Amino acid sequence: MKAALAWYRVLATVVGISIIVLILIGLPLDRLHDVSPGLFPVGSSGQQLGAGISAVLGTAHGFIYMGFLFVAFTLSRLAHWTIAFTVVTLLCGTIPFLSFWAERRAIRQVEGVLGRRAAAADAPPVRS
């Protein structure tokens, strides 16, 4: 479970950062010409930068998110998360900034499970 938690932490962070960059930088730069074509014409350097960020990071984010879903689902089974907890955790990867809240929430839950397992392993055997 520790390996799955480590992978989850990395992928959740990368997914969270990539969606923030896409939503706050890539897409606005790429689509500002729709709002003000005079100030931000199609083909301007800003629009081209936004199109590049959206194309490259958008594709990468999609593949990384699929890996995140796999790792998070695997972790959910190992840590015995409820269905509701699992669904919320998986969906939060699609919402900027909320993904970091879900990551902390999931990590606390898994660390609690690991702590209880360690305490149970260290407990003296019960004699009858």
C-alpha cells in the first residue's frame, strides 16, 4: 500500500498542477481571440503559445489522468475506501484546486489505515 500511496501522491500532484496550467494559462491564451479579436488576433504569439500549451499539456494531462485513475482506484481497494470516498477522490482530479484537497484527504485516510495496521502488528498477542 505504501508504493501505491507514493504513486498516488506524485500523480495527484502532477494532475492538479497540469489542469491548473491548462485552465488558467493555456486555454485563455488560446481562446482570447474569441473575446477580443482586435487585441488578441488569431496567430499572435500569445495565441500560438496557448495553442501549444493546450495541445501538448492537454494530451499529457489526459494520459496522466488515466494513470491517476488507475492508481487511485487501486489504492482505494487496498485501503478499503467506501464507494462514495472513491468516487469523490477520482472526480476531484478534474477540478482545479479541488484536486489538492482530495489528495490531502486521501493521504490522511491511507496514513490512518497504515497507522492502525502498524499498531495492530505491534500489539502483544491476546492470551485466552
